Amino acid sequence: MRLNDYQWSHNPRGMHNTGVFRLNLGRYQQIKAGWVKLVSSDIEFVSEIPGLLAAGITPIVRFYRAQWGSQPADDRVYADMQRYINAGVRWFELWNEPNLGNEWPAHLGGGLDPGNIGTYIAPLMDSWVMWAERVIEMGGYPAFIALTESNNPPHQTTTWLRNMMQYLRDAHYNRFRRILGNGLWLATHPYLYNHFYQEIPGGGALSARQPQSQNAGESGWHFEYPYDPISQNSDPGRTVWGGTPETPYGDPNGLFAVGQAFMDLLRDLFGGGLVPVIGTEGGIWPWPGPGDAPRIDDARFPGVTWHSHAEATTALFNWIAGPSAPPWLFGLTLWKEDIYWEGPGGVVETVNRLAGTAAPFKDVPSLDTGGTVWTSPFQPSVVAPEAPEGPGPVHGGPDYHFILLAPGLDPEWFFQAAEAYWLRFRPVLLDTPDLIALMPFDKSLAVTVVAPPGQAEMMSQQVRDRWPTIWYDPVVVEDSASLIAVFNQRVMNGRRFG
């Protein structure tokens, strides 16, 4: 599948509906929307879908389930989805912001921990893979789960995202690759705050107009935070992953920052790929009322006013459709309908500004969703990047294969118990991971870690978490008999890895 094969309006403007049972087509048409996000508890919007599609508005349906946690999709979800697909819907979500405790059952929400793979990450991804495959079989596009965008433990977006993707690499590599190439998309929740600006004409990339001078119809807008010139000038080298002492847990609060992180992980863990990214809630939020002082969340950037919100939001959609935005950024559904039309200040000025401006059209290139390697043009150039430590991502098969024994395991014991395996595949045996750091980045590596149950997690932290690009192959055994059984089975099957 290619990026331009996805069916949608090619108009990045969108709105999130107020909630279940509420939909107002006239409002979406007023702002010339191309997307609408519908939170659905059942099939209450099925009859409305033909009217939305006829108006050039592509619906995204999220099935709302309170405190769903990692539960798998049930028969009712699939039955409801079939009704929506029959009506013309293709884009679907189910789980929502699992890095927030209130999205889990009460007994799990209080102990939220992305490092607890067995409790949070593994069951969530196991359920998601089954659902995503079924969505594709039914003719839809499955969303990779939207995370709330946070840099505060234990909610930090980048840790959750990396652990989710690493688990998919370890447990469902081939299944995920098929999903990647057959309709996958990424849902994000980008709340921009005041992380954007418009240059002063002739003032250069670091100049910024004050809110009252911003104009959506003029050039010079920057929505590429944290890769924009002001951010890079104040904190050189900052990325969505962090990269600086000021951002130890990453900086995901940008329009496409989490999308960039996802493409990075596809490259590093799966050898490439890129998929549509849609902000299914978010926008420039919050903003002050009429006549209030500018809202300033980050003092490096100009604030937001009632008036400038209208200019900046209009410019944001134009920017997504323009050449500066990544080709995979398909749009944003603003949070949310009632705030824009029924807020304390009345209908926001943004509604009228969008209504009076032609909707942009995004031209999407023909890029292979399962294979294109995305190299971001926004990576910081203020500071020359250091050479990466250790091996690069695996493409097809690894260039090298190490066997790493946990501390206390005797190499002679391994050779006696796994002699047939070693003679067949000839891996390099190590008793320390130090050699991995010396591998050049243009070579790839698989590491089979042999460890007893009590040391398995420690070895994972020392190896997989430090070098996420390696092919991590854990073998957890308690005794010689278990080790012999595992490796002899691999020899019989002709499989180097489990």
C-alpha cells in the first residue's frame, strides 16, 4: 500500500464532535472541514455517514469504552464496526491514551508503569494486533493507539511509545509488518499551547510577530516545534526524544512531534515505513477569552489571544497542506465542537475565520507505507549530531549474531548444552554487553540473551533498552535441560532465532 492509496478528503481541517449522540453537519460545513472525529458508543452515527461523505468530510470513528485498559475488542465492537464500514467509514480507533490511569480499570490505573511490560504493554499490544488485523480484513484502516502527550513520569509519551513498538518488534514482528503495509495510521493528540510563531517580515527565522500582528494569509509561519529555530536556538539539539539536559523525558508537545517519533521507531525497529498521522484531538489550546491578556505557556514564544487564535489555527491547516509539513501529516480534528460554538465567549472568532477562507488541499506523494525510510528535514542542525553508539537497525537479517550470557552463567555449560546450535549457526559468545557499543552503526546485530528468570528483566534493560535497534532474542531458562530443549528445537526447525 502507498501513502496516496488512503481514501480521504485531502483537506486537513477537522473538528472533534462534542460527544456521543451529537453531530452537527452544518457546523462542519461552516468551517469547510475535511475531517470529523466521532466518539461513538454504538451505531448512533451510522445514518449520518452518507451525508458527511457527500459533503466531502471524512469521518473517523472511535468506539468509546470507559476504562477499557488493555481489553480485547469484543463481538459488539466488530458488529458496530461492520455497520459503519457498510455506511462508508474507513478510519477507526478503539483504545485511548493508555498512558493515563483513568483509561484503565481502577485496580490498574493507580500503578501505571510503562516499564511493567507484562501488566500494561504486552496485553495492550496483543489486543491491538488482533483488532488491527480484523479491521483490515473488514476493509478499514486501524489506528495505532493515541497517547496523551506528556513528558512527566510515568505518563511520558516517548517511553510508552518506544516500549509499545519494541514489544511489537519482539513479539509480533511479521504481523505488525503486514499491518504497516495494509492500512495502518497513527492517531495523535497534539495540543500546541503557544509552540508556534510567525516571522517578522525581513526579520529572520528567530524573529516573531506579536499576536496582534499575526496574519494567516501571509508567510513565515513555524509549526515544526521542537525543531523550529527559536526552540533550537534556546536549547540546541532538542528533539521529540529529548536529547538535551532540559528534556530528559522528551518533548512531544508539537503538531507532528509524536508522528516523527513513530517514523523514527519504524525506521529503527522495522527497517522503514511511514503511515498517515492525524491529530484526532488537539490544536492551539487553551486560549483566552475576548479582551483577556495573551495566554503564554512557554515564554520563548509569543502568547495566544482570542484574535490570534483564529489567525494561527487557519495558518496551521494551510501549513499542514503546504510543502513545509511532512507528507504523512494528514490533518487535525480540533478539540472540540462545543468549545468552538458554545463557549463562554460565544462562537469563537476562529470559526468565522475558517468559514471565510478557502479550505486547503493536501497533495500526497506515492510513498510505500511498508518500506519507505523517512528522514526528517526537521532534525536539528544547530549542533552537529554525534555518531550513534552501537549497531544500526536490522534490514531483512542481521549482519552479526551474539550470544550473551547473564552474569554467573558458565560458557562451558552453554557449549555443552547448546553444542548442536553453536555448530549449526556459529554465533559469537559473550559474557558482557560491552562489545555491542563498539559496533558501527552501518552494521546490524542480533543478540540472543540467555538468562535465568530472575535476571531476564535486568538483561533486557542492559541490552534492549540501551540499543533499541538490535534484534533482541531472549532465552529464559532455569536449567541445562531447558536450555538443551530450546536450542535443539531451533536446530531441528532450522531457525536461528525463536
